[in-house]
Amino acid sequence: MLQLQILKYSCLRSLIQKSMGITRRRALLIINLDGVKSRAVLMLLLAFLGGAGNKVAAAQAPPAVTPSPHRVKRVLLLSLDGLHALDLANYVKARTNSSLAQLSQHGITYKNARTSLPSNSWPGLLAMVTGGSPLSTGVIFENSYDRSLSPPGSKCASIGTAVVYDSSIDNDSNAPDGGGINPVKLPLNPAKSCAPVYPHDYIRVNNIFEVIKQAGGRTAWSDKHPAYEFLNGPSGKGVDDLFTPEIRPTTKTRSIPKMEAYDDGKVAAILNEIDGKDHRGAQQVGVPEMFGMNFQAISMAQKMKGFGYLDGEGTPSAGLLDALDHTDQSVGKIVARLKEKHLLDSTLIVLTAKHGDVPIDPLRFRAADLNLIPTVVNSVERGLLLNAEQDGSIAMLWLKDHRRTTDVVKALRNKQTEAGIQQIFSGESLKLMFADPASDPRMPDIVIQPNLGVIYVEPDDGFIEEHGGFTDEDTHVALLVSLPSFLPREIKSPVRTAQIAPTILEQLGLNPKSLEAVVKEMTPTLPGLGPLVGDDDYAKLRQGAQSSRP
């Protein structure tokens, strides 16, 4: 029997048309019998193709992968930044009629999902769209250090620089759109005629936007800084419609209602895209095959003093609950618009988070002394510290001399209690997770995981939670994959948000191995996304196709 390995429905249409000697229109009618649910038609089709069709198949190169049995035509990826798996569980239990609860009634909830290490926005989102970790992407944090690049404005007179991709590279970080990226503020690449390194240049592997666009699909995304143009990928062309309103002016207000309003602007962009327009609603361009956004209100409410959680069980404060409710209502608006436009049944919704925020228990909060670790390093040797990235719930150190790493670690251990350090990663323990800093110019020599609750924040920030570290509360995030044809299901085996990327491609009928990071790191698709509608014919079709997958 022919194993149905197809890249797109057009491939199956061509195979049926040629093997059965019928018109293109009749072949399409067979395919569109509600996913070939008719047992009689399916069995007849498979039997016929098993004979005459084999000759046609032998003459054709085997396509890469079968399409989703649920006829997914587009994917909507939503990152509710800060949303722990515990938050989702608590909210759905308390708000049984909420939009999140309704999605879970037609979806798979992955109860044991982990985001990237470190649990920062950049590696967190890169995991979702590339299928890789810093091993592949080359990005360990939003702000870091690169021993092979030159400082902004240096004309490449020196090598080695901090790499900062946040609001500081905007033309005007106080403007609603940031005014775009100012190339004068970018690091320079001496290996490429001292050219400025834009965020997308810094990414080492391709992403789902590039793969989908190359296959003819339209792509769109909305996020919080102009620097998120890194989603264009190494090609610089991955996202057709990129909307990146600068979050900094809103963050400075320390106002949950204003952050909710900021999110509303991106929701409006999604609604316009569902209507087939660009994010401004100005031009008719067609509904994207891959689109999405991040929500920021939940994370802001977790961080602000006087808000956050009431206890270690994750009971939200009034302010955090308001942010959860508002975000839930926004998700509801998106779902309602998909339904209104008759797109809901064919839109796979993936809801997750780039990171969690810690500590959940407010009694565990402790602000770290930001001077202590740099002082310890420089006590070993003056000028040894090239860069210290103490951000949220993690600290990373780049040293001028790799050979002094052991000495620095020893000095840090002598101050471990005072500094609130839980674990120090260096040498072989560091290389278990990341590339060797001796060979990769971007990797830190030392990574410090503080005790749960200890966070690196500026004294005037007023934040009581942050992210970036390796703890359960940093990394154990919500993950829900929903489609109206799905039955409710919970999966408690460990999964990673990096598995979202190959899953999206597979569900769209594209080869997950088109992603370079997926190949390099052997990232699997998410489990459980087979035929969940109870159709035996579908199950057989899917099983046969999967058994011959390359």
C-alpha cells in the first residue's frame, strides 16, 4: 500500500489525479470530503492507489511529511509572558467559563512543559520558532557579550563587545514605535567589512517564519521592541507583517491598566490580520498562515510591588487577577473573530509563555547585591571581568582569560551564602548545556543560578519577580494546543517549548527538518497531536504515513 507522504494537499491532489485519470476538480473533491472521513471512499482510494498509484509514486520524489489529519490551514501562536503551568491550572479551575477554559476543552494541555534555558524572552521565543536552544541559535540572552564583534561606533578598532538588543537601540525609545532601530547603536562585525549587526543577523539558524514564507505562506508577528525584528531570521525576510510597538514608555508607568491597553494594540493587529488585512487594517493582504503575538500584562502584574501572588500556591493578587482576566478576554476576542470569519475550525491555536516569573511565594523575594559578584571576580585579577550580565534570576560572567575560570569559581564559592548563590556552572558542568566558551565567542565562562527568590534588579525598579534562571518557577510554563476538533486531554510527560516549532510545521504539512536547529538538536514534535477526533479511518491513514516518515 502506498505510504502517503505529502508536503501539501496539492501533492496529494496531483497523485490522485494522475493515478485515477480524473480531472483536477474531481481530485480536489475527493480530498475535501471533510478530511476523507468516509470509510468507503478512503478504502477505495487506498486500494486503488496501492496498485496503479505505485507506478506514479515511484516516478516522483517522496514528499517530506503528511499534512495534519485535522486540516490545519494556519497556526496562531500566543505567548502569555509569565504564565506558569500553575497559573493556567489555577485559572481554568477558578474560571470555568473563561476563554482559556474553553480552549482547554478542545485542546491538549501539556502539564509538564519547560521553556528555554536561560528562561529569557529572546531564547524563550527563539525556542518556539526555531526548535533550538542557544547551542543552535547562538543566543543565550537578550543582552550578552561577543568576543568576535566590535563595539558600536568603534570602527572595529577593538574586538569584543557587549551585545545589547533592547530598547536602547531604538532611535527614540520613548516613542510608541521606538522610531525604528538606530544602526549607530549596533555592534559591528569586523569579519564583514565592519557592518552593523542587526538583531536578525545575530541568529545562527532559520525559523518557522522563513520556512513557511518560502513555501508560499504569509507570516505576521507582534512583540514588544523593534529589536524583535530578529524574527526575520538570518534571511532578514521571515515576517511579512512585523508589528513591534516599543514597550518601554508603558513599562515606565508601572500601570497594569496601561500595560493592558498596550496589549490591546497588538490584539487589534491580530484581529485585522484575521480579517485578511495588514496589522494596521489598511491593506487587504490575506490571512497569515503563521501569526501571533506576546501578551505583557500578566508578567508586569507579577513583577510589580504590591501585586504578584498572595502565597506559594499561586493565588493571584487582585492586580494579577485583573491582568489574567483581561488577557483571557483578549484571547476570547481573537477566538470569536476567527469563528466569525469561519476560520476557527482550521486554525491551530498554540498558547504558551516565553518564561515564568519568580518567586511565586512573596516571602522568598530577596534583591541581590549587584556589586558583590563583580567585586569577587575582580578580586581574583583586576580587569578580569569582561562583562557581567546580572539580570532577573540569573547571572552570567564573561572573563578576559578563560584559564582563570576555576579561580573565580573558587572565590565565588567562598561568598556563596552571602551572594545567595544556589549553583555555579562552569567548565564541564556548563558544557553539559551550552557550547564551550573557549570555542564559541558568545558563551559565558560562568553561569550563576541564585537561590529561589533571589533576583538581580536595580534598587529603583521596584520589581518583586523576574525571570531568566533555571528554576522550576522560571521554566515550568503553560502550554495548550487547541483546535475545535480536539477532545480535551492532559499530557504530563516532559516536553519543551522548542517542540512547538517542528509541530507547527508538521501541522501545516511542512517538513520539520526544514529547521536547522531541529536537525542539529533532534528536536521532536509535541506528542498527542495525532487523530484525536475518534475516526478510525483517519487513524489508519495517519499511522501509515508516519511509519514511512524519513
